[in-house]
Amino acid sequence: MADVITCPSGLSGRVRGMKVREERVLADRKLAKNGGQIDELLGSCWEETLDPGPYVFGEGGKVDWGKVLQGDRFFALLMVRAMTYGPEYAFGVSCRNDACRARIDWEVELTKLPVRPLSEESRAAFVGGNRFETTLPDAGKRVRFRLLTGEDERKLPALQRSAPDKLLSAVLAYRVLDIDGIDAKAKRQFLEDLTLRDADFLVDEFDRVDCGVDTTIEIECPECFGTQDVDLPFDKGFFLPGRDRTARRKARSTSSPT
Ligand SMILES: [Zn+2]
């Protein structure tokens, strides 16, 4: 696999697979708590920037991962994982059919997940200060919002913990910059009063203009043959697959003649 990758925004660079020393990054509790693990990991494995895409980085072109769009970060992470252990990612989930509940072992190729590039229009809005615009169908008002970057990724968990009963309005308030005719102080109240249709529309708009990797895949249960959509699980086994994976691979290579 080539070591030059191009992220959904056009950010391109040379990356390497993880080394043993990165295990320390992944095991670091303090880094896990403040959300710095991903930045550390990307910082170590990103060796050289070839094209900064829509970003302006400081001296020497060193990537500031806090300023990089979520979709790019995630894509880069997938590629680092693919470069470290190969593109296949094996995981297990339980069948959602209550009458079945069988364990489903599935495997995807990380390099073949559908990628949504940052459109020209979105790139312009991002470069112009990360300001995107849309009109709410019910409220009939113009709304400006922004795409999420690495810095936001760090803040969101705390935000969600602080407002567990108002999750949607907290997230909307975090992403919405301003609303036509609404004072900044009244923003939260306005968003609390949105119709769910408007809220739903807004969340769809966030996704529509964003770039990233589609990690929802359809899998089929080998027992009941039911199909279900699952989000790729990214737990500890994603970066440190360890023995589980080795055992699975061995079992496969000895049991199947192909
Ligand atoms: Zn099943």
C-alpha cells in the first residue's frame, strides 16, 4: 500500500504505520481523557505534508490536527491503521434479531470504504472562515453553522456530559454560529424552540456539506440471513488487534483452502 494518502478535503501527505512506541500513546490514560490520543497518533505517523488542502499550517507546514476537519482526521486514522496491520479490519457484532443473537464475524477493507470528498463549494465556505449557510424550512430563517474540527472533537464529550437531557440543542447551539434576526443571547432559546423537522433538516445539512468516510455497512447474519446496518466499531481492538485477530487469521488460513 502506498504511503502517500489524500484526505477527503485534499490534504495530502506521507504517512507511516504505527510503531511499538505508539502503544504508549494509546495506553496513556491522561491523553485518553483529554482526547489527545488521536492528535498524538496522527502527529507521529504523519511524516510529511505534500498538499495542505484547504488548511493554512504554520511554520514548516506541520499539521495542526486541532484545525483539521473531522472527516480528514478519521480518514487519516483509517489509513494509518491500514498501513500498520493491512487493509482488512475484522470485528464481531451480535445479530440484532432477538430470536437469533448469533455472533457475526465480519471483515471490511478499510481502504475501500466510501469516501465523500469536500466539495468545491464547501471548501470555499471552510476557507472563508468555516461558515456555512442554510435556510430552515419551518422557521424560514437563514442560519450559519460550521463544520467540526479536531478541537471540537475534544470539546464535544464534555458538552454532551454537561447537558445529557438537552443533547440535541446543546450540539446544535455548539455548531450554529448565528441566526438571522436572533440575538446571540437568544440563540439557545431559539434552538430549543425549533421544530424537530427543522432540527432534523439542520443535522442533515451538517452532513451534506461535510466530507468524510462512510462507516455504516450492511452485514448479513450467517445464522438467520437477516441483514442489518452497523456502524463500524472502533474500540481498542482497532489499534491493538493483538491475539484475537491473530487467532482468527490462523483459524481462517488453516480451515479454508483458498
Ligand atoms: Zn441472526
